[in-house]
Amino acid sequence: MWNYEKRLQYPVNIKEPNAKLAQIIMSQYGGPDGEMGASMRYLSQRFTMPNRKAMGILNDIGTEELAHLEMVSTIVHQLTRGLSPEEIQKAGFAPYYVDHTVGIWPQAAGGVPFNACEFQSKGDPVTDLHEDLAAEQKARSTYDNILRLVKEPDVADPIRFLRAREIVHFQRFGEALRTVQDQLDSKNFYAFNPSFDAPVSCFCPSCNQK
């Protein structure tokens, strides 16, 4: 059960619309390393975590990613509202406009639509948490790239906030991974698993002489 507060996690107040920036930032809505994939990844993976702390971390971060999804969609909305068809066409936003007007729809900056292949849920806790650590670094890198291109303070400030949260999430997933590694057993294939791992025979000359 979640309680929804009717406010953004960080305020977004963009004064000047800019469809070119919207195309860039949209990738963090429905792109390969965006907030939609992140929230679905973590809220799916939580069910196969072996302890409540790891499960709770995934649940907390997956929920926060939904808040980030709301922030990114708000940024895209404010960057595109009130634009004339001429301004949209000049900004190169016409292909998106034809299909979606200025509605919010998940796709990457290159126009590739979101699909479930954007996130993984493997069912092995160590595998999934390494996936999550990498996902947070890729999201942080994407925000780095956005900040290299975006100079407007009212756009860059919420992007900086989102970037900072990716770093915190990376650290928390590290905590979750340590709790899982402390409890490795035959059900986790990262460790030696006697159910299918057999001792490896040695064929080196010194052993064969014995």
C-alpha cells in the first residue's frame, strides 16, 4: 500500500518551452536507462530477494523511481506546452507531434519506443542486484550527458537532483548486495552449488605423477 502526496519530489518550474530539450530529456522517461524501466525493474525483482532488507530497498527505490518518472514527465510537459505548430516543426519535434501531439509518451531520445526488454528480472538475487548497480550508473551517465547539453537553470536544477538520487540508489543497492552475499547458499548460483557443480579434475604433470 502506498500513500501518494500531491507534490513533486523536487519542484519543476520551467519558464520557457523548448521542444529540442524535451526530445533529449524524454529519454529518461521511456529510454533504455530511463525511470520507467527502473521502476518496473526494481518492483519486479523485489519478490525474489532472499531477505526483507534487500526486498525493502528494492521496494523503496522502485517507488521513488515512480516519483522520478513523474518529475521527468512534468519537465517534458512544461518544455512543450503552448508551442505553435511552427515552433514544433522548427525544433524537429514534428514526428513526435504527429503521433502524440504534445502528450507524454515513453520513448528514447532517438525515437525508439519503450518496451519490457528495457529492464531485466532474472530471479537470482546477486544477478539482479548487479543489474541494478549497473542501471543506476547508466542512468547517472545519461543525466551527465543531459547536463552537458542543458544550460537553462530551471531545467538543469531538477536534472541535477535526479542525478544525485541515482548515486544514492547505487550506494543502497551495494548495501542490499552485501546482505545477500552474507547469506549465500545452494539456492544462489553465484556461490559454488553442489547440486550441479562437480570438482574439477586436474591434469597438470605434477598431479599426474602422484
